[in-house]
Amino acid sequence: MNKLTAFIKLDFFTIKPYFTFKSILIYAVIAVFLSITSINIFSAVGFGLMMGTMFIGYPFAIGEKSNMDALYATLSVNRKTVVIGRYAFTLILNLCIIILLTTLAAIGLFAVNPAGFITSLQTEFDFIIILVFCAFSILMQSIQLPVYFKLGYSKAKFLSVLPIAIILAGYFAFTAFFNVESAVSLFFIDLIGSGLLIPLSIMILIFIVLSSVCLSMRFYIKREF
């Protein structure tokens, strides 16, 4: 447990130079701008998820450049600990980014448009859209991490843009899909109304994440450094 905690802290230390005051300010301004223009604080959640998806590749890039994987072996850090630690780091990173950007976006929207802020909290459809966005992000990151563990950052870096593109495409496809009345869309609307969609989606996502962890362990254990 101590080694796992130390590994997660090490990952945060490795990416710390990339989170300068200037870069954080830029991300915060974008999140506030999106929330004000869309009159929806949850826009910041979507933006934060895209940032999190992009940032999870940083520890792999820095680790590859500094030959950190060989250092982990020297320090007797179990490879399973590395994999679990990287997934835990990804989860914590996503939560930190979402909480920070959503808080700032909420403050900005409330300051500019108090009525819009209240309305955005009461719009159930927007909340469902964000849940779908979160599901897409978890799915993409669950696909992305095993690829990094198998190929390393250099060989897999071109894939870092694909999850973001797929998440955006999925988001717009989902919103467009529900604006068109069809048997399938009505089925999903009924499923949402029944309250079964969310627990079912959570179960599927848990299965996907656990499968991703097992796959990453299998790939990383077989790699040679």
C-alpha cells in the first residue's frame, strides 16, 4: 500500500511542471467561457474529461524519456503496482480537473447569469448528457491505457488524439440521436425513465475498467526494459 501511494505521488510530481499557473489559467478561462456561452456549468465537466484524457499520457511520455520503467524494477516496484497506481492516478487526476474546472465555471456563470446558473442545475437532460460524456471518457481511457502499457508512449502517441475525437463525435451523435424520434431513441428514453439505464451502465463500465486493468497488467508484465 505504501509503494502504491508513493507511486501515485510520483506520477503527480512528474506531471507537475506541465501544470503551470499560466496553463491552469487558460484551462479555467476556457471552462468558464464554455459554461457562460452554453448557460450550462456541466460544459466544464466535458471539457475537464477531455483534458484528463489528454493528460493521462504524460506520465508514460516522461517515464519513457527518463527510463523510469527500469528504475521501478531497480526499486523493486512490482509491475502490478505500477499498473494499479497508474489507473488510480488517472482516476484522481480526472476528479481533480473536473472539480476545479466545474467549481470555477459555476462561479463564473453565477456571476454573469444567476438565472442561467439555476436553470442549468435543474435541467435533467443536460445531466444525462454529462453522464454519457463520462461513460464515453471512461471507455476511451480504458482503451487508451492498455495500448500505452503495451506499446509505450512513442509508438502509441498518435492514439492520444483519437479518444478525444471519438468522445466529441459520440457526444454530438448522442445529442443528435435524441433529437430524432425513432424506435431506438424512444427505447432508450423509456429505459432512462425506468431508472435501469444508469445502474446497467455502471455495471458495464466496471466490467470494462476491470478488463482494461487485467489487460494492462498482462501487457506490462510481458514488456522488457
